[in-house]
Amino acid sequence: MPCPDWINTTAGREEWSIIHEWSDHNRYIFNLGFQSASTQFNLTGSLSDQNIYQASGCCSLYPDGTYRALVTHAFNGKDFLSVDIERKTFVAAVPQAVMYKTLRERDSVTIEEIVAYYRTRCLDRLNILKQAPGVHIRKVPEVRIFEKQKADSITVTCHVTGFYPRVVQVVWLGPDLQPVDEGVTDVLPNEDGTYQTRKSVIVPEEDVGEHTYSCVVLHSSVPDNITRVWGGEKAGGMAVWISLVCICLLAAGIGLVVWWCCRTRDAVI
């Protein structure tokens, strides 16, 4: 990734050093949590290759001035542990996390550092970012719907692209919809700094043409929402239209050939 000039300043080098230290700390914490969770859930040895340990920390500053910080840990996709910033303690989400909670709370120095980070440094960064150029830029998403025919159903995809900032919500509304990939929506970056995402659903063949389905996009760049409606069409009806179009094109083609032949004959004679 390209580095901004700011990283070479005194403040930039200091910030980079802090990030480097926290990265080393987090690597140690991840390993500690992974080993503890694998042991408590009895998923050690060859079974540990299938385990996933995740952790995330974020802070949010809302327009009304309120502030919130959240630190969570997960094991194999389920809540495992969280940090109570106000009480300076760890909260076990499951009984298997109690041992790890006890282990982490023995290190009172680290707890103080975590609390200080989310109470001051993270908030300071948000306040700095509020004044940064481009933070308040909003780009309205472009929404398109396309479909893919299958044997007994149609997969309908709502493609949303060109939006900024990153946070977006895409929802399909309609009866008997089956989400694709468990309804997970990945937000991916575009080359121009905007983002894109897509959400697909499966519509049963018997419902095609009988109901209308709506893709609703919620984004901070628009005051309400963006809605695109897909009604679908029966495969039989679609085939009839395609056949009619083909016949018309064929007739037009034959007429053009006959006209050209007649015109050429007149020119030769």
C-alpha cells in the first residue's frame, strides 16, 4: 500500500511505533485466546486446524456527541469474550471463556492500557478524522438488478456500487425468498476509493411473475432509501417473446436480402 508523506514526520513515526507495539501485543493475545478456547472446547490436536479465533475493537463517535467503544472476541464464529471498558473487566460470553477471562484479568497493567486506549487515543483519532478532507464526502450508490435462470428457480442479484462511505445495508423484500450464501454481504473496495457489494436471493420458479420483489438500499448519502423492483417473468412467456423477436428479425433479414438481390440485378442489367 502507498504510504502518505505524513508517516515520515515525527508524529507519524511515533504513531507507527505505537501501532507496531500493539500489533505485537495483539499477536500474543490472539495466540493465548486461541489456545485457551481450543483447550476448553476440547478441540486440540488435529481438530485445532479447523478452529478460528477472532477479535475486534472499534470506537464510534455519533453526531450528537455521544461516544461508544466496543471490544469483542469470538471463537469459531460465536461470542467468546468482551471487554467492559467502564468496569475495567472482561466478560465471558460462555462458560469455556471463564478461564481465559481469569488469565487476562491477572494482568492489571494491560487492562489499564486497553481502557486508556479506547477512552482517549481512539476518541482523539476520531476527532482528528472529523476535520480531515474528504471525511464528509458522500457518494450515492448505483443500484442494478440482474438475474440468472436455473432449472427450477431464478437467482436475482442486487448489485450496489460507487458508494461512499463504506457502511451500507442491502435488503431484499418479497415472499418465499431464499438468501444465497446465508445472506452474508461482503463490501469490497473499488479502484476509485468507493465501495461495492451485492446480495442475491433465489426465487422459486412458481413464484416468478406472480409477485414483485424489491431491493432496498440504505446509505448515508441518501435521506431515505433507494429501491429497485424486480417483477420477473414466466419462463414460458419469456420464450414466446424471444421467439417472436427472432421471427421478426428473420423476416426482416430475408426481406433485406431479396431487396438487395433485386437492386443488384437492376444495376448489372
